[in-house]
Amino acid sequence: MPYAYVNGKTINPPYSPHTQGSGYNFYGSVNRYQFIDDSAGAIATGNKLTFDWFIKGSKPNTAADRYITCQVPTPGSA
């Protein structure tokens, strides 16, 4: 995961590069995060989180970029 954002501002990605099979379920907490400029934050209602992955294929010269953006819902609204 080379890039991650909160409300469009770059944060240190919550995952370091590592290899896993396609069925692996990545997990972890992003309740708190560190912006690239060294300020810190905590996830709050209404925040938009974007995670961007670079995926290397098992065959030579195969790869993909994928991302997802989600917004933290108001408690009880889901």
C-alpha cells in the first residue's frame, strides 16, 4: 500500500509492503494515523479514507493499481 489518505491529505500507509496470496484478508486499525507532515489525527465521523494498493502479478510484467474510498458513517446510521 504505497498511498493512503484521510480527507484527501496523505497519511503514512497503515500497511508496509509484504507478500500474501489472493485469499489473504488484510486487517488492522486506522483509528489513529500520522500525516506525512508529522501531524497526527484520529478517525472521526464524516472522514473519507482512501487506500491505494500496488499489486504485483505472479507472471513477469503483470501488475495492477487498485484503490477504495469510504466515508466513516454517523453512529447508528448504517
